[in-house]
Amino acid sequence: MHYLLDIPAMIATSYVLGFLFYGFYRQYNARIQRRWGPSIFQNLYDNLKFLFKSETLSHGPMFFFGPMIIVSGAVTTVLFIPFLKDSIWLQGFSQHGNLILIIYLFVLGPLGNALAVGSSGNPFGVMGVTRGLTRLMGLEVPFFLGLALVMLQYETVSVHAIMAAQSSIGEWTLVTNPIAFLVILLPFIASMNAAPFDVVGAPQEVYAGPRVEFGGRFLGVLMTQNMMLSVGKLVLLVDLFLGGATNLFILIAKAFALFLLITSISAVFPRLKTEQAVDFFWKVPLGLGVVGVVATVWLQ
Amino acid sequence: MTALVKLLFLAASLSPAATLLVWDGALAWPLFGDVTLLFDLAPLSAFFLLLVALGAPLAAIPMLRDDAEWPTYALYALLLVGMQVLLLAGDFIGLFVGWEIMTWSSYLLLLRSPRTTLATAQSYILLNLLSAFALLGGILVYYSLTGGFAIQAVADLGPWQGLALIGPLALAFLIKVGTVPLHLWVPCSYDEAPDTFSAVLSALLSKMGIYGLILLLTLLPGGLAGGLSGGLGGLYGHLLDGPAAGYVLGWIGVITSIVATFKAIAQEDMKRLLAYSSIAQVGYITTAIGVGSSLAIGGALFHALVHTLIKLLLFTTIAGIVLRTGLRSFKDLGRLIYRMPISFFGVLIGIIGLAGMPPLPGFASKYLIFVSLIDARWLLLLAAMILSSTAAFLYCYRLIYAPFLGHANSPQARTATEAPWQYLVPEVVLMGLLVALGLFPGLGVRLFVDPVLTALGLTPLGSPSWGELATPYGGYDGVVVMAVFGGAFVVVTSLFFLLRGRMRQAASPYDLSYAGEVPDETTPLHYGAGMGRELRRIPLVAWILGHSTQGLYAGLVRQTQAAAGLLAGLYSGRPQVWILLAVLVFAAALTVQLLAGGI
Amino acid sequence: MYRHSHCEGFQQDPTAQELGLAGPEGGLGPLEQLVAWMRKRSLFVLAFGTGCGAIEMRPLMTSRFDAERFGIVNAATPRQADVLVISGYLAIKTLKRVIRSYEQMQEPKYVIALGSCTINGGMYWDSYNTVKQVHRYLPVDMYINGCMPRPEALIEGFVALQGRIARGEPGGYQRYRERIDWYKANQRRVLGDNMLPDYTYDWYHAGGIA
């Protein structure tokens, strides 16, 4: 019974926060570019419009199941991330999961969707998938290294335990282990598919990349999962670095602060090529990560 | 007659299972002097015998379809005998005999493929003979240290004696495992072996090297159980929370997996890609053995089990594709998903396991290894492992995209039919095993891994329930993950159908967004051949792909020759130079002694 | 070769001019109204730069005129687009690509043709290879005249289209579906051997469930 309320609540929270955050993102970008920009609900309109398209083209069973897998992956991921600290609500199944599992769940959906992209037979889509996997190869190394620093610091892979260990601002991982945060910050931007690492779906280069063949309701479904998964990622970072949140308002405030930081970084940088991005990840964030390892692990 | 031979063959393939089930008690057979041959089923060897018992019949069933070639069957049976002798051996003589039987029977089996070239055969037998000689050398060192052949921990061992013992044995086993740069024989022989036999090479034979490596650790004083004070750590000190020598082994494993992963991405041939992926996966196991903690050895064993199942599945499925199309290159296939659906699911399950994605057991074993690296505080090794583990997604995707998705690139791919039942039966069994193990990683740990860990004197991992994989750092529940994902999938799909609007099937595979153009069969739409080529623009990857192991050895030869040339300069034809040199050496020696105050 | 009387656009076909379909009986239900409002608020544009009119799309989309205020953004591929903008004169060679792009869009979909050339050929009125009346080949929902129409005019056209969408008036895509044979006959007349393969449109005949 508890689950019956908790699960829809988590999904709804992540969806609502998702379209509001992305609506804000579009407004914020618009103001930076000195224009008015769309309403803050624009992403909801876009998403519902696509979900209510009266025609949807499918390229066969595997193509159909791809978007279903990616949404299931997003829902599963969100349900394994604890949203609140010291609360029985918005926990989902997070007691049965851990940080490494969540990191792997993040890519589960996109990999399933990659099958659908391949089965559509459009070479631009597969090109986009290859770029995405290449970028993933670049970003995961520093990202995981930064998270490993956190896991080592608390000697656990449980998100609950990491969250519980940060009870005051002075104990936030952001304060106690700032280098880990710096290491994961840029790879995290890439994992949110934000500029300057957004070459995967570049419309002008690979024709929208993995999404090239998806239209109608499929595209709506892809937008939905993207918004939910982004919120999931933000909440995970809040849990790990900003001490978690005891109620929904604190969660929104912290997630929003993080989102604002990421948005501000990504708003002003031009897009990198795939290999530039990978090379960058292996030099700057990974170099910083190695420094972090030497400083916090070796020299202790 | 043929049927009888096949029946006999099938019975022979079940012999490891029979041995595993009925063997009880040790068998000692006095050989000469005070040397006895010992055959015993320790939990460690029982684990690896279990792999053979699982793999042997599943790999044998596809072989039944070939025309009854009794030499193949006989050699395969001999290979199984060799592996059983090797695993049951309680002393080094039996181990060596088993090792040699295994090497030679697999070599002769390899030669039975029409595709095997001279270079492949040479590299296979020469490197494996080197491995056997190194093993022999290690055994002799062991005898000189202990005065016996029985496999047990050496009582006391200095660092140099340890090096003399570990060096040759590790070389022997690492060749079998196929670590870079000793992997020369692996890709070509896995590729050119008979299609149904490659599965055995990759799934079972490479595991014998893993068995050897773990066995090697038990030889050290205190064995694995000594924790930080025993084993490798006791001999060569510690680095952070692990043995320093294990750190070296860990890097050997990780560099192997990184190099092999990028090589795999660059391959054009399906079997060669799988061969490189084998090297990479076994590299993870090597790393875990280097860590040597209870978590790591548990992860290594679990990964050995998972890798055996996955590689049997993938090699058998690919053999089915090669059988039906006669093609093995990525650029020639495509769109087989509608023609070979069961094979598609075989490869799908296989690559999900290979990539280590959560619902399947590939994640469980990688999870254990990752946690063990964090536990040992070897984070740089962890980062390097993540690199190869993530790059593996690329070749996994290629393995499923190029043959099954996209557009058919050849007439054979357009007319292929599903693989015969002899291929499908093992595939379905293996898929079932993988899914079951993914659902119940806790059960897998409890049944297969914990007995070995207990026997090695390590803390068993334990598991509170069948589905839950528990570590001191936290765990996860396979059943819950699978149930949540499955539930979400069902709910999402039904919700999707509740939405209004028509679904329309594309009328043609060429109905693509293609910048307003209408592609047809002459348009190059299949991206399978070129996939991963753009990776070469990344400097590190370009460097790895630009260098081959052959090149490494050629460079070594060049350096050796240059050094020899430098020495040869001293040997001139004129006697005066000789006398001058002798005088100089004499004078130098006198000076040194004078300065040292010797005179 | 080219004869004046054969030139596309001079044969008037009065029946084709106003092929209106009946609107929904008794107006829209509440859900339909909501959906129509969402559709109105979110228009993804596939700007087909067929002619010089493409130059007017850039200021429309960027900071100066900021069409994103109205929920109008660019789409990368036809599959994701709601509005096809034919910007400027349309050569027969380009017509084939435009038709292909239009048929790949997912319904509901709309066509906006801008510039005089799309209405009557404009300064290419006697050209042998310029389409004079786009609505003979594709169901144009909204013409925006001018040579070139300024971004303000474009915005007005888009807003007018949004009004029609919100009122639930039948879109051109329904007309295309109803009268596919007529459109295809016209297309075949100018494209000739260069006609698109059958599979690209025969699902229209199968009632959309092919």
C-alpha cells in the first residue's frame, strides 16, 4: 500500500520537476541571449503535444520496444534513488540498490534505445549512438573516479548511508571532499547531455542523432524519460554532495541550485567534437581525479 | 554407426559432470621413490570442474551437427580428460600431465580447421609450449624448495626465492590467460579454430589459466588466508590496503583489458572481436586476483563463471550465423533479427552480460570487483577498469547492430534461416542460466563462490537471501531490480497503448529520414563496417590501435640487435685493440681496488 | 520542350482552390480542446530552405524576433516536425524532396508557404522549372505573401495558424489524406519518371493502417 502511493509520487515528482527545470533552462538561456523565451511550462506543452500526436511511425517490433525500454530504465533509475533523508516517503526501492547500481541503471535505458535506433536502419541514428557511447567512455572514467572517492570516504556504496553521514553543512561532501565534486562536475554536465558536450544529438551534424527516426508519441516518450532521468541525476548529486534533503522544498532548492550551476556553465560554452570531449575528460577531470587520489588516498 | 559415435561423444562430454558428482575421496598412486600421484577434488578445483561440466556438453551439442569426424570427437574427449586430470591433480606432476594433454589435444583440434594458417598454428603451439616449459621450470623450483610435488603452501619463502617460484609459474599461467603482451596466440587461434570449438577455447581453456593463478596464490606462505600479512603482501609488502605485488598483477590485468577492448572495437570479424573481448574479460579476473581479498577472489570466481556462460553463448550463436550465411565479417551481414530471432536474443543476452548491465550476472561480478578495488583503495586501477568496461559498450553494440539490425548487406544475409536446433538448444539453456543467475546472484554466491572462499581460508561473502548480493559496503537485490524493471516495462507499454492515435508500420526499410532523399538498396546505409573508426581521432586510442604486439616484439628485436651491434663494435679484427682493452680493464680494476683501499 | 500553355500554373483548376473539409460536429470536447491548445502552444518547424525566403527564418528564430515565445522552435528532422515551412520559390527538383519530407512528418502536420513565388511563381512566373502554385502538390495551410515577407509577417502567419489549430479547424493533412489521388496525379504530372517510389505514399490508400 505504501509502495502504491510512494512510486507514483516519485515518478510524478521527477516529471513535474523535470519540465519545470527544463522550462526554466529555456527561459534562462533566452534571457542570456536577450530575448523573452517561452513560458516555463513550454516543456510540458511540447511533451503532451507529442504524446497526443495522432500518428506514429514504427519500424518494427524492436523499434517499438526501444522507447519502452528507455522509459522503463528511467523509471527504474528514479525508483532506486532516495529522494528524501530520514523519511519513509519518496524512497522507492532504494533500500535494495546502491550507488554503483544506479550509475549502471543510468545507461541501461539509452543502451536499450540504441537497439531501436539500430533497427530503424538510419545510419545517422547509429552514428549518434556511436558518438554517445564514445562520449560515455570518456565521461564515465572521471565520473566514476570522483564517485569512488566519495564511496571510499564513507566506506560504503549505499546512498542512504552516504546521505546519513552528512548531517550539517560542515559535513556535506561538497565541503569535506570538494575535489571529488570538481572531478565529477564536468562529466556530470556531459551525462545531462548539456552543452558543451551535447554533440550526440547535434541537429546540424548527425540529423538529431539517436532520435532521428523517432516521431509522434515515441518522441514524447523520449522527452518524458529525459526529463525524469535528469531530475534523478540531480537528486542523486544532492544526496551525495549536498547532504540530501529532509523535505521536498529543500530538495527542490538544492537540486535547483545545482541545476543553475550546470546551466550557467553550459550556457556559455560552444559545442565540442566527440573526440575533443573525450580527450578533455581524460586530461582535465581525470587529471584532477588523479591529483585527488594522490592527495586523499596515497598521502594519508 | 555415425549415431553410435555421436552418442559416445555426447556421453564423453558428460564425463566432467559425472566426475564432479561421483568423485569422493582422494586417490593416491605411488609413482616412484617417495613421489605419489594425488588426485583430489578440492573446492577450488571443484568450482573450475563445474565450469567444465557445464560447458563441455553445451559446446558438444553443436559439434554433433557436423559430419561425424571421429578424430575431432576423440580429440575433444581427450581434451576433457586433460582438463579433468589438471583440475583433480593434487600434485604438480598430475597438473603438468593434464596441462600437456590439454595443450596438445587443443592444438590438434585447432589444426582441424581449414582456416588455420601456419602462423596461427605456430604461435599457438610455441607460446603454449613456452607456457608448459615455464610451468615445468616453476615445478622444479618448487621441488627444490619443498622437496616434494604435492600442492600446498610453502612454509617459508624469501623474496628472491619467491620470485624464482612465482616468476615462471605466473608466466605459464598468464600465457594461458592471454595477458598483453603474451596474448599473441589468442585472437588468431580463437578466430581460426573450428567455429564450434572456439567456444571451448574461450570459455574453458582460458579458465585453466585463472585456476593456475589462484592456485599460485595458495602456494605462498599463509596462502590467501593470511590477509594483509600473508600471501603476496607478506612477501613483497603492501600498497594501500592490498599486496604490492598484487598491484602489479592488477595493472597487468587492467592494461590487458584496455588494450584488448580497443583492439576489439577495431575488428572487422565477429569471432576476432569476441576473441579480443575474451582477453579483456579475463583481464578483469586477473586484476581481481591481484587484489586477493575475499571480495576480489569472490568477484573473480563469479566473473569466471559468468564469462564461461557468456562466451559459450556468444561463440555458439556466432557459429550459427556463420553456418547459415557463410559470412563472418560485420560489413557483410545485417537485418538478421527477423530471420534469426532466437540467435538475436542469444547475442542480446550475451552482450548485456558482457557489458555488465544490471539485471544480468555480469553486473554482479563486476560489482564485487569494483567494491574490492574500493576496499583496497586502489582507485586508479578502478578508473582504468571503468575505462575498459565502458568502452566495451561500443563493441557490444557493434556485435548486435552489425549482424542483426540495420540493412542486409549481402544476398546471404537476406535469405538466411534460423540456426539448427543443435545450436539453439545450448543457446536457450545458457540464456536461462544467465537470467537465473542475474535474478539470484545471492544464490550463485552461496552455491558456487562461498565454498571455495571458505576452503581458501577467506571470509565467505554470504547472502541474506537468494536475490541479494551482499558486501560489507552494501549490496543490491537482483530480484527487485528485475521486478521493478519488468513492472515498469509492462506499465509503460500498456500506458502507451492507451494513448490515442494510430501506429503505422514503415512500408519499407528504406522509409528513412534521409534529408528529403529516398535511399534505395544502392545507398550505403549500413554503418557496421565503419563503426568505431572515428575513435582513432582520440589520441590515446589512436596510440593503442597504432601499435601492435607484433610491433612491440619487432621493436624488442631491433633494440636487442642495436645493443648487440654496440657490443660487436668491441670485437674488431686487430689484436692491438684487444690488448689495449685488456690493459684498460686491468688498469681500471687496479684503480678501483686502490680507491677502495683493497691493496 | 517548354510551351507556354503547358507551363505549370497556367491551367487553372477552380475546384482545387478551396477544398474545405467540414469542421468537427458541435465543436471540440474538453479533452480535444486541451489537446488542441497544446498543439497550438508547441509548433516544431521544419524550415525547408527551398529559396531565398530561408533567410527570413533566421531572424524569426533568433533573438530579434524570438519565435520561441510562441512555442515555435526548429526541428531537426521531419519525423519531429509539426509545421513544414516552404521558404520561397520551389523548383521542381526540390519539390520531390519537399513532398518526401512532408510525407515523413507525423500527423497532425501543417504547411506554411511563404513568399509570392509559392503563390503564383512571383518573379519566376514564366520559369519552366518553378512551381507556381504549391497547393496543387501539397496542402498548404497558410500562405504568407510578400517578396520577402518580413519576420513580423511570418509571426502573424504563425499566429493565424495557431488560431486555426486551437479552433480545431481541419488541417491540410486531412485534405491531403482525402484527396491523395488528386495530389499524386498533379505531382506525377510535373515529376514524371522522377516520381517517388510507391511505398512512400501507398499507405494513404490503405487507410493509414498498412
